[in-house]
Amino acid sequence: MAAGTLYTYPENWRAFKAQIAAQYSGAKLKVASTPPAFSFGQTNRTPAFLSNFPTGKVPAYQGDDGFCLTESNAIAYYLCSDALRGTSPQASAQVLQWVSFADADIVPSASAWVFPTLGIMQFNKQATEQAKEEMKRALAYLNQHLNTRTFLVGERVSLADITVACSLLWAYKQVLEPAFRQAYPNVNRWFVTCINQPQFKTVLGEVKLCEKMAQFDAKKFTDVQPKKDTPPKEKKGGKEGKKEKKEDKKKEEKKAAAPAAEEMDECEVALAAEPKTKDPYAHLPKSPFVMDEFKRKYSNEDTLTVALPHFWEHFDREGYSIWYGEYRFPKELTQTFMSCNLISGMFQRLDRLRKTAFASMILFGTNNNSTISGIWVFRGQDLAFPLSDDWQIDYESYAWRKLEVDSEECKTMVKEYFAWEGDFKHVGMPISQGKIFK
């Protein structure tokens, strides 16, 4: 089993590939990305570092046995298990195909489009529009490939999924807003499935998908770019001279605090700190309906005789609302197991919603003739998904309708969807399988 150190700067998406691969394979990988272990722009210019890695580029890997390796794809491959590399010669070739596809078809367009929004590159309208079109072609190709597949190669995560997902990471975080990505439901489902795997989550944490396409900020670009040296001004006496000296000292300290953008290669990204997630329900008064208590009843006792009566007895009509959601693209549903993966992928992304929501989603029908619909209970009177960046994945693929809580329609639907039995007259198909969000 491989063991060693990965040198990089914080939040380097190229390094993520190696870190995720190590999570799957069990390789013992230490990450040196902050002082004193590693300081980007300084450590990688020292003679000791350059003797092992002559280009000075990161990520760079040094094994405990002294084995040194550069280039992120090579490092990730080295840290992979055999299963991640492909279980047959054909599968291995396919994995290599997707690794090459990521570098040739995704990274260039993602960089040209995303980097100006981060202040790393100057904005060029023509280049950005071209990058958008190239991204559309790449996503369309991926979407078609994933139409009948859960993962890119075989039935499990491989280095292909790790590489392509990491290459798309910044695009999904910065520019692939809901309206743009709506045309690629299979890619969205696959990407969310990947980033919610425990091995991905350990490295990436919670990934917030883009809500609104980021734009070029000229001020941010000016701030990020290294300042050119200017001729010294004439010294002034008195307070003005002292003020200028203090300001100059502050500028020098600021310049030394972070690596200049010119020290990074064209595919390396500097991350700004993300704002903390706000509680969208902070303004609501405390509700007497205890969601966790209902969930315990539902999980441990009979649905029809215990859980449902408890639900209606304690339900807070002012503090909660009930919604019906129906999948908008049933003609795109093929194999039932893949259709069920759409539900699972959506649920996995919504971990932070679990405290205040409950849902029963059901897949009806058979292969190539199915549909998905469900009942959701949300805190407040608004549809929950738009209230937080963390909750917006896949919800736009459903048509949503708020139900009148005291209506017969609502009571019938709640009973049928919670119990997974009934006529389901509005559907007209038998139940295939269902999933509960709790």
C-alpha cells in the first residue's frame, strides 16, 4: 500500500483527484499545503524541493520510500486501487479515455470561463462565449453517455469519475447555474452522486452548486493581480511622510502574505473564503410540531395506525406546509434502477434539510415506462429548495404544487405516499419502489 506526502496549495482541485483516489484505495497520504510544511511560491522554489521536482509544480508526491512523482493524473493513478484503474484491459482503456477527455475537453473550457470570475484571468467576451459552447458540447456528450449508466466505466466509481468530476467542480460551483445545467440531467445526477460518496465528501466537504452564474469582477481582478513596482516618490516630511511610510509597509506586508497569481499555472485556482450558510428559517417562530418525534413514530411503528394519526394530531398548519412534486421528464426515464438513483442522488445532496423536512418519493411503472412523484413536508409556507444554495440540486426537474392541508386530496395523498399503498388514481401506474427522506 502506497504511503507518502502530497505537496500542494489549499483547495487545489488537481490535488483532490489524488486525495479522493487515496480515500478509496486506503493509501496513507499526508497532505502538505500550509506552513510550515509547505508554502506555495516559497517551498517549491527551494533547492531541496527542486532536486526532487525540477519543474517546481504542484501537486507533487513523495513516497515514504523516496519515490517522487509529478502531474496530478499520474499521482492519482499511482494512488488508485486496481478496481479504480479498471477491472479489465478494456475498462482500463476506457478509464484512460475519460481522463484524457477531462484534460482535453473540459479543463480548457472550464478554465477560460471560470477563471475570470475568480479574478485570475482578464475577461474576454469572445473567449468566454467560445468556452460556453465547448462546455455545452462536452456536457452533451457526457449526458448521452450517462443516459444508461450510473458511472462512467462499469458499475462503480473509477478514476474516470474522480477525474471528470474534479475537472467540473469549479464549473458547477461558479457558472453552471440551474437554467444552464437543466439540459444535462444525467450529468447532474452523476455529479451529485459522485460528490456525495463518502470518499469524495471527506476531501471536498459540502459542495455548493451554483445558484447564479458568476460574472467577471474588474475590482477582484485588480486585487488578485500582482502590483508592478513604481518609482519611489520624493520623501515628504511631517505627518504626510509618516503616513506614506505606514501605507507602503502595509502594502508590502499584504503582498508577502499570499502567493501572486503569476506564480500559479493556468489551471491552478486561488479560492476565496465561502460565506457561512445562513439558516433560512431563523425568522420563523418556534413550532409545536416536533419533526423528529414524528419520524421516530414513522420508522418504528405502524404507518396507518400510529404514525399517520400522530402526524395529523400534531401537525402545525402555520409552521409547516405540504407539497406534491412530480418529475417533469418521465420520457427520459429508462431502467428503473437508474430512475431510482435520481431519487437517491437528490436525497444525498439534501442532508442539511433533514432536520426540517420529510418526504416520501415513489417510482411508478416499469423499465422505459415510469414516472416519479412524491409528498414533501417543509418548514414554513414556501417551497424549501430555493431558500438555500445547499438544497437546489435537481428540484427544478420537478413540478411543485402546494396542497391545501385540510383538503381530501391532501389527506388522501399523504396517506397513500406515506404508507406506499392505495389507488394512486392520479398516477395510473403500479408502484415499483420508493424512498423516504427523513
